[in-house]
Amino acid sequence: MVVTLREPMVPITEIERSAFCQTDKDLKSKTLEEEFNKGVRWQKLPISYMRTSPEELDTRITEAKAALGQRLLILGHHYQRDEVIKHADLRGDSFKLSQYAATQTKAESIVFCGVHFMAETADILSSQNQSVSLPNLTAGCSMADMARLDDVLDCWDDLQEVLGPEGVTPITYMNSPASIKAQCGRNEGIVCTSSNAPATFEWALGRRERIIFLPDQHLGRNTGLRMGIGLDEMLVWNPFKPLGGHTEDELRRARLILWQGHCSVHTRFTVPQIERARLQYPDIRVVVHPETTMEVVQAADYNGSTEYIIKVIDDAPAGSVWAVGTEVNLVNRIAAENPDKTVFCLDSVVCPCSTMYRIHPAYVAWVLEGLVEGVVVNQITVDEETSGYARIALDRMLSTV
Ligand code: SF4
């Protein structure tokens, strides 16, 4: 039996954006009912789960996991809460987790503690006899939601008309819906991650003279600059304006067209935060994610994917001091796992990713206890056609980088 309750896209409200921000690093989970009282609109689930304490949920998740044994695989993205990530069989970034899922054929059920596009990718890469569940269907990604298929199709038609059929290659970041990955697969395009974006740019520019990069303008701009594309050769496509807000000549002159999307977590980091950190600790090293703005990347010492950030700090000498520009749950965990170093988040107001935070332990317990009863709750299924074309774009990435 499969239970899927509703579509995942629930935009983050202003209330939710700041509901779980802290200044004292206390991100401990409360009961789901208490968290709902902050004014959020997450997926509803049976009332008994709403009122169960985090401690009891912890015991129930552990018991359900033990009952399911090797039939279950729990994947946890680095940005998940501590009370959730502790139950994951593997932690990683979205691509590492999906790749791992593809090799774990023994597990009948994959529970992806992350956001919607990640569960979709796991469904595309896993085998047909495996189910993929997302514990809370409202856990989307605000950046992925900024590239709606209709808008992307309109943009693609315009670009074909102005630039011709061989004028531009689409590249989409892993953080995008399966439908956008499929659009890239259909049109000689490719998927990239934050660690292999430069290699995919090189691949694309060897084929056609322009790239359209979706949906994160910052990762696209930072990568373009790294590849020697000048700011005067880039433009931002605004989906709400005719021709993205540009003339035909401007489009013809561009080498890199950036979709107007961004990550609300990573764009919180600023150059003044880096300057303050450097004043406080003259020998500090600053490492940021390339979803931060160009100015922040240029002011930092290092930039790279979540896996890169973890490694660079793990490998650093004892006593070194690090300011980190990425999601706070990961920063706190790196700090705890590197007690011989000083590691802190660049932003003193600590805000978790609002959509990642929607995976409360109550949802994990609900999904796992369902599986114990033979019920697949919140299954994520990508239709065959979309899955096939998205897989082409993913496989191109795998064979390129
Ligand atoms: S951190 Fe940004 S890109 Fe990642 S899931 Fe949250 S909103 Fe999306």
C-alpha cells in the first residue's frame, strides 16, 4: 500500500524564514505541535506524532529501523537536524547520497531525509523495485522552485528563436526539479553539482558557444568567472520579463545566461561578515559555498561544495580558526567533530535552511513505522518519460566529470 498525501510545493513564508533562527546555537527539536505553533504550514500527520516528545520519537525511530534491518536505507543530507541525521545510514551532499542509493540494491525502501529534488534524483537512479520516501512532502527547495517548468520552456523557445537550434547548451544544477533535468536531457544538456560545475562548463563550451545555467545565478556566475567568462559576457534571465529582460543583440553577445534564482540560505552571507571575522581573528580562514554571491566568494579564502568544506577543515592543522559560509546545522556538526579547531558560522544570527528543517523526527518515525506495517508513506515517483530524459542528463555528467 502506498500513501501520498499532497503535492510538495509549499513556499516559505516570512514567518517560517525566521521562525527557527537563533543567536544561542540552540537548534534542539521540540514536539512537532510546538514547532507548528511557530506558524509554519507543513504536511499534516496523525495527531499522536504531533505530540510525541523528541526523546520518545528517537526510541521509536531506532526500534523501527531495527525491525526493518537491511530492507531499509536512510539517507541524510548534511543540512538535516542532529535528531534526524543521527539515524542516517549515510550522510552526504545530494549527489553522493543518490549515487550511494543506486548501489544499495538490497534495500527495498529508501527514506531520504533531505528535500524533494533529492528524493526525485534517488528515485531516478535507484532500481525499479525500490521505493523512495520523503518524510515530509512539503520539504522542497526554494531555489529549485524558482525554475518552474513553464517558465523554462518559454525561455527555451525564445532562445531557440533568437540563437537557433545550436546556439546554447542548457546546464542545470542538481538542485532543480526532475522536469528541468529532463529538459536538459532532451536538449543535449547536462546536470552539474557544486563540485563539478567547471568541468560541465568546459564540456558545454566545447560544443556550443553559449550556456544557459539554471536555477542558481550565483553558482553559475562564480563558475563562469572561474572559467574565464567576463561579467560583460553574462546576463541574468528574468522569467517575468519578455526575452528575460534583454534585447536579441544582448542575447547573441552573451556566453553565459544565468537563470534568476538563488539560495535563500547562502545569500545571507555578506562581505561585512567576513571583514568582522578577520578583524576578530587575524589568522582566520574563510570558506564559503559557491551558492554565495560573487563578492562573498571573492572575499573568502576558499570556496567549494559541502563535501569540500568538510574536507578542508578536517585536513586543517589543530588550532586553526575557520569561519564558514554554509548551512548552520552542518557548520555546528563540523565544529563538534573538530574540537581542536575553532569553527563558526559567518552569520551570527543562525538560520537553518527552512525547507530542510521541515524534516522533523516525527515525520521520520511516521514513515518508518508505516514501512514496518507494510505501508509506503510519501513515496516520490518520477514518471517514466521524465525519469528517462533526466537520467540522460545525469549520465552525461557522470561520463564527463
Ligand atoms: S540550502 Fe538552499 S539550495 Fe539547499 S535545500 Fe536549502 S534552499 Fe535549497
